Amino acid sequence: MTDLEFQLAQYADGTLPAGEIDFIEKVLAADAEARALVEEYRRVDALLRRELPLPAVNWDRLAGHLSSAVASTVAAEEHAARP
């Protein structure tokens, strides 16, 4: 996947950074293949959302686990940096 294809995928699913939207919209205005690719990404996204429901996630538990993992890593790095 090229950088442009990745940006088009992000544009299609609404995750493209705001500072890149104008550039991609100019590309889309001038490039029929880019427009077709965005439409294909949107079709695939809609199909996946319809056919594969999102798993149930306990966001609080996940956040706690990630916070603990980061804290452990920071503590280990600080310990290793001591003389």
C-alpha cells in the first residue's frame, strides 16, 4: 500500500488528519482512480461492519492494563538507567 492509498483509506473511514484533507480532496477532484478506490474502501468498510460486529470490549479494563504496562516499562527503564 502506498502512502496515498493509506491516506485515501483514512479519508474513506474518517480518520485522515485534518491537515491532510484538502490535499486528498484535490487528488480526488482530479483522479478518477482515487475516487474509485475511496468508494471501494467505503463498500468494504460497510460490508465488514454489517457482517462482523465489533467485539465487546471492557474499555476501563483495557485502559487499566495499558496504563500498568506503560508504568512497568517506565519503571524498568528508569531502573536500568541508574548507575
